[in-house]
Amino acid sequence: MAETVSIKQVYKELKQIKRVLVTKEDLERYFKKYSSKEEMDKFVDKVREMENALEDSIEIMNDPARMEAIQRSENDIKQGRVKKVTSAADLWEELKHT
């Protein structure tokens, strides 16, 4: 039988991986040989964005209330319970009535 793993365990493992990932200095040494500082900075920024997005996703997946709210929203969309908002004024009017 396959071992089950909780989201918390996955999160803990990802945190450990983060600690041993390549550093900015390592990347700088590599990119000095092959590209410009600007390209390296863009690459590092993109990696950080991806890392933050992954951490955010794991935190959301580990929160039952958020996951339930997402499921309800997806069901609302499937059932057509949506309203088109085309401007901030539309949104404001909608929020005033809720």
C-alpha cells in the first residue's frame, strides 16, 4: 500500500529544499560566463516569483476553509451564478447590494 503524505509534510520538505537551493551568488558565477547581469537578475526574479507562488499554493491547499471556498466558487461558476463586472463602478454597485 502506498504511503500517504500530508500537505504539511510536503510543505516541510519544500522548505528544506529551499534551504539547499542554488544561491544568487552561485547563479551570478554561472551567468557571468554565459549572459549579462540584467538577464541573470531577470532569471533570479522569475525563480523567486515561482517559489513564492508555490509556497502560496501550498498554504492555500493546507487551509480547509479556503479550499472549501474555492470549491464553492467553482460550483457557482459551473452553475452560471456569476455576474459580469466591467468597471470599478459596477463592482462598487454590486458590493453595495450584498
